[in-house]
Amino acid sequence: MRSGGVWLSSATPEVIDDFLNGLSDAALLALPWMFEFWALPHQLPPEGAWKSWVIMGGRGAGKTRAGAEWVRAQVEGARPSDPGRASRVALVAETLDQAREVMVFGESGILACSPPDRRPQWNGTRRMLTWPNGATAQCFSAHDPDTLHGPQFDAAWVDELAKWKKAQETWDQLQFALRLGANPQQVVTTTPQNIPVLKAILKNPSTVMTHAPTDANRAYLAKSFLEEVQTRYGGQWLGRQELEGELIEDIDGALWTTDMLEAARGPSPDRLSRIVVAVDPPVTAKATSDECGIVVVGVMTEGNPRDWRAVVLEDASISGTPTDWARASVAAYERHGADRMVAEVNQGGDMVEAMIRQQGALVAYRGVSASKGKSSRAEPVAALYEQGRVVHCGRLRKLEDQMCLMTRSGFKGVGSPDRVDALVWALHEAMIEPAKAYGGDPRMQVL
């Protein structure tokens, strides 16, 4: 079923004139604020007594507008001072800045969507919107799940859940807080990523879902933007996720899976024997080149190699000029008090060391050359993860996304897996090569 706006946009001028001339002055004034008339199908809430509505779509598909309009529909009554279905709303984003700038003040946020007589007032100190009828909406950050411990709500809007570092913890706290009214509901607006909490929400019987690709909202997007991203990413893994809004789960033959990486989360060991920074420079020296992979790994290598453990401390990868990535590499080395820096020199040769020496003359540096393919080098590193011998400090989203695209037959993502390459070099230097020196076949005796 098409919305009124879609029907109107495809109607003839005569039909449009007849329609508009048939409206009263009050109806004409109200028409821009009647979202149910203009909305695309995926932006309208499904019928039924659902608990969670997940609006899953590509970038620019109109998810934010749908979330903001749903909040309006919950808190507004028939007249500005009349109560609505909900009176206490939680607005949860990855950070407070994103909650304020996107959900509240954004071009498709709550204030932009509200008619003048119903527009809420913003209190920056309390991070709260207050409507003329007394309803409120308070902003929360997913970086601090405990702030949801105590407040209570009858509705919630959750934005971009899939990229939160503390997604599960924040979601759990929100469920305990959503306890007011006869049927408290929540809307999740997100571009999908293969994370456990999103998959669990979608499998819940009380969840409903609507979906749309970026192209569904093309009337409100720059034509050049759509042409560029479709040309560059159409049909690829990243395009399916970011443009089509598909939830892409683990691919066949992946060396790392999301479950494996979730199991790898944990604190750093109390003591570390050694810290290594690995650098995988881009092939070209332009600022627009692929990223420079920079990964910091610490290891505990006391006793038998079977007992050694590693921790990925930071993914410091950046895009930029050689000076930029050399400076970032040395900064990571100094920040963590590293013992060694290794850098792949297959493409850059002596230039790589020269750039790093300009930024840190005293860095304990060693160049490394690849004699095997990326997948072959990565397999023994993946084996360490399978054995539970590597942990990640927090969620390293971009690195982990690349890891899940590395298969035995090669990398299935876009561009070069610079972050994974740096991780592999770091763990080879920190654990695998020392284990070989310890004696024996590392695949059989150590890994």
C-alpha cells in the first residue's frame, strides 16, 4: 500500500490541484506535519501488540525520521495540551552528543519534525525535552549503561544500536527501565551489523521489523551520492550492509566468526611480558590511499608456550599521508610503552623505516616481509583465537569487521584488510615467532 505522499508525487498536476483545492485551510496547514500521509511504508509502525520495532535499513533510508515521528505519535495528544499514549521517553544513542545532534536537533530529529504548537523545549542541563502537555524525553549514552539504572519509562527510541560498544549491557538496562504503562514499547533505528544483541532482538517473538534500502529514500538524497556509492559498493559485502540494509551473518570459510570474537572479550592480563606495535602501510603514499593498519598487542609469555596469552590493546589504524601514519604509529608505541615495532616493507622498503625514524628515532624497529599470502599468514593467528588465547580490550569494531571477512580463500571485503594484516604481524612477532624459537613445531606443540 502506497502512502499519500508517494501517491501524490506520482500523480498528474491536475490530480494534485484537485486534491489540494479540496482541503480546508486548517487541513492545508496541518498537512506538512501529518507524517502518516508522507511516510514511506517502512517508516510506519506495524500493527499489533509488539514490544520492539526494529527499523533496519541502509544509510539515508529515513530511519531517523521514522524514529522521531514515532516519538511524536507516542507523546502528542489530540490537542497540544492533551496527554498522549506515553509521557516518559528514553532516547538512547551511542554518545550524548549523537543523541542531541541527531535525535533531538538533527535535520530529521524530533524538533525539526514537530509543529510549532507542539514543539518541545530543550533543557541542556538535564538533557531533556519537555512537551506542552508535560511529556518528557531524556537522552542517554550507550557508553554509560548504568545511567539507565533507576529511571523508568513507557517508551524508548534506540538509535544505531549495531555500532554501540556496550550494546548488550545498555540494551539490558533499558529493558529493566521500560516498565511504565500498559504496553511500553521501543523503536530501534539502525543500519545492521552482525552483532549478537541485534540478532537476539530480531529473533524475539515480541519484535517486529521493517526494512528498506538507501534507494527507497532517493527523493531526499543527492543523485550524485547514490550514483557514487552504488558504483563503488553495489553488490559488495559493505554495500549490502550499508546500502541495502542487510544483516549479513558469518560468511562461509571465515577464519574468525562473531561468536569467536564475542568470546574473546576480556580484560588485559595484570602483567605483560612484551608489547608490540605492528604497522601495515598502504601501497601508495597518497592521503586517499587505503588505511594504514596500526595494531597494538600485549603478551604474557612466561612458562610453557601453551600457557602464553595475548591481548589486543588498541586498533590505532588511520587514513592519511606517510607522515600521518608514521606519527600515529610512534604515538601508539609511546602511549603503550611498547618494546618493539614491526612494519611490513614489501611495498615501501626502506621508506617505511625512514618515515618512522623521522617521528621516533629511538623506536625499536624491525621490517618484516611477507613470503606467504594473507590468508596463510592469518590461519595460525586465527588458531590462537580458537584456543581462547587472545582477548580484545573492548569492541574493536572496524578491525573485527575485517577479521570476519578474512577467509581461507582470501579477503571478501572492499579494499585491503590493513587492520587484519597489522594484527597478524603483531601476533606473529609477539607469540608465534617466540614460540618457534622455544622449540618444536608450533602448530603441533604450541598452538
